[in-house]
Amino acid sequence: MSELAARVARLNDVLCTVNTLNWDARTMMPPGGAETRGHQIATLKGIARDMILAPGMRDAVDAALEATARNDPLDLDRRAAEAVHAAIEHHSRIPADLLRAQAEQGTLSGAAWAEARAKSDFSIFRPYLERTVALAREQADALGHDAHPYDAMVQTFEPGETAASLASMFGQLREGLLPVLDTALGRPPPRTDFLYRDYPETQQQAFAHETARLLGLDMHRSRLDTAVHPFEISFTRNDVRITSRWARNYLPMSIFGSIHETGHALYEQGADPDLTRSAHATDMIGLYAVAGTSFGMHESQSRLLENHVGRSPAFWARHFPRLRDTFPDQLADVSETEFVAAVNRVEPGLIRVEADELTYDLHIMLRVEIEMALMDGSLAVADIPAVWNHTMRRDLGLEVPGDHLGCLQDVHWSSGYIGSFPTYTIGNLTAAQIMAHLEAARPSVGRDLDSGDTTALRAALGDLVWRHGRTRSRAELLKGFGATPNDARAYLEYLEHKFAPA
């Protein structure tokens, strides 16, 4: 192992430990531990930053850059050296005190958000979010930006994107979505009463666990736990955790939440083993141990599995008998066809993670508009609930009855993830681009999916995406099968076909 690789491996170990503490904070930690946990995470992130900026790391990078200068641009050693060099440049601009403040604030804000959400009272969370936004502005100023302070934030999660590129993407998408949505809303709604019956949590958990296993998740290297807001997190490809939540009177939440997180986990487990503890499994700019190349590419894998697979009639032809066996009384009078229609219904709702495919991206647009306005100072944190409620009324015709069903529903802002929401829509577009490519180039995938079998799909995704880890950017992965970033055409064609007039 080279000097640079050895240093990066130790850095990855520290960041995996941060992930472990974050997993515990969101699943097991008692509320009283928030303040000290914030200090612990801040200390470890500070250590990680010091490791990146250490003279020995700089010397190792300089030597690696010189040694690989004539290598192929896709050479893994050259790519690793370039990634570490970029991280050094990034962290050189951010003061250590700012990094510590953000890490400590994330844990404190997370605890305040959970309390505010439980009490449906934004005022509890407001001062914490004000501090988070102020720190984000400091970060944007430290990194520098030409057109909009949001540019500096979004590129942390999705390199290459800007406020302008996102505005173009969302404009194209909104124009194409609204006619399809109008058509879908004009149809008679399917029966959905059975989705709201009493579904005991233990049975939901058992079904979710077995579904994740059947979808290919290696449970020897994973586990499923409970969280207020579902998430996936990895401590190398050999320990990838997923979580879900179990609404006693709404079955789809646990089913599709766990399928979604399984998509994320498969990506992490599918990274080439040789990338473990390397620069190609470490986000050294975001200080996050992850093999996925960007948040948007990661989201493409979860949305692909959740929607293109998990909501398909073929999937439920294979799995509905098992679901009915799990809940024989609740589903005794429900046919497979009725169930598929119910979980694909188009019905504007308040909650993003429960939104249908046609309204989901409108939820994302709302959040991105708010984030951009918070970053450029045109919106005060105190005004978020009013703007949120107004936009929900304008776009979806819904009244928000309380903050817990409105601006407090997502965990992201409490974690300091300002700039991450666009990656959900990027994931939707990318998932459709991948599926369009597979339909044309690998027909065996479609044949297997028609029988509810995801084996060929997993092999294709492993080859095209998972195995590469962070050795390729999202744009480079898309180029490999003839697609370009943020092109909404494949996604709109998928939605038009799925929700075409009967």
C-alpha cells in the first residue's frame, strides 16, 4: 500500500466511525446525549480535516500526482491523487472553527428538530435552523461563488450543479409534468381504504426485512432498524445499515421506505471490494465515508428500486401472496390488482416521502426554492412555514394543518444538508435514463423484471454503476451509456407511459 493509500485508509476509518456515531444518534441514542454526541462528532471531523491538511498528506499527494501524471485519465491511482488534492484545496478554504461549529450544530439541531416535529411547533426548531443557515452562508463565502451562494452548497452534494443548472432542469420538468398530472387527476381514483387498516409493527418489520433480502441485500453485511426518518448509512461495504419507520395505520410507508433504502444499500454493498477504505469509497470533501459517487447517483438507485421495480405489477405478482400471508385479515378482501392500483395512485399529499411519482418532484421544487432564498437572504427562517403553506396550496391545492406535516417533515436541514434536496430529482431523472438504456441494450433485464426477478437488474447495475464506487462521476457514468446529466426526457417519457390515459 502506498503512503497516500495508507493515509486515506486511516481517514476512511475515522469517517466510518463518524457514520457509526450518526447512526446511533438517529436510532438508539437517548435524547440527553445530543450535546455530548455533537462534541464527539465535531472532534472526529476535526481530526479528519487535520489528516487531510497534514503536511504528510500533501507530500504524499504531490508524489502521487507526479508519478501518475502520464497515466490514463481514468487510472485509479491518478484519480485517487486528484480526489485528495481537491479535498485539500476545499478544506484549506474552510476554517477549522467553522467545521467544528457545523458538526456540533448538526447534532443539537437534530434533537431540536425531533422535538419540534413531535410537538408540531416550528418555533422550537427556528433558532437552530437560523444558526445552521448562518453557518451555511459562512461556508459558501469561504468556498467562493460567482453567481449564487447556493452554488457552493449544492456542489458539495452534486459536483457540477449550480442554481442556474437546477433552475433549467426544474423548468423543463415542471413544464412536462403538469399536463401528465392533470390527466391522471382526471381519472376515477382507485380504492385505497385497505392501506389504512391496522398493521402491527412486528409484521411490517418482518415483511420489510424479508423483502430487502429477496431484493439482494446481503443481510450478513446489513441490518434493518427503526428511525424517525428512514436512511441508509455504511461503515464500508461490509457493514451497510438501513432503517425504516412503521406507521401502524398506513402500510405503504414501511414497504416503500425499506425498498428505497435497500436501493441505497445495494449500491454501497456492490462497490468493488478493492475500493474498500480507499479514496474511491470516501467523500473527502463532504467528510463522509460513502462509495456512491454523488448524492444524485445514490438517489437514482433507491428511486429506481422503489418505483421502477417496487411499484410494478410484475413485482407484486411475485410478492403480494407473501404480503397477504403476512396480513391475512387486513388484506382478505383485497386483490393483487387493487393493491397495485392503490400504491400507484396519483393523489396530492402533504408528505414528500409518501408522494406519488407525479407530485414528488413538486415537493422537491418547494424545498429547493426555500433553500436558495435562505442562502441569498431573500427569505428569513421565520417565514418558512408561511411560504411552505402557500406553495403547497398553490401547487397541490392542499392546506397544511400543522408544521409536522409541513416544513418539519424532513430531517435534512437539521443535519446541515442545505443543497442536498435537488439530488432527489436528479436521482429520478437518472433512474429513468438508466432504465431506458437497459431496455434498449440489455433486454434480459426487462424479461426478468417481467417475472418479478431482479437478478439480471442487479448484475447490470453492479456493472454500470455500483462497482465503480467514486472512481467515475455521475456525468461519466451516464456518458458510458449515452446519456447526459439533467436531461428530463427519459423521465417524462416513463411517466407519460405509466400514467397514460387508459
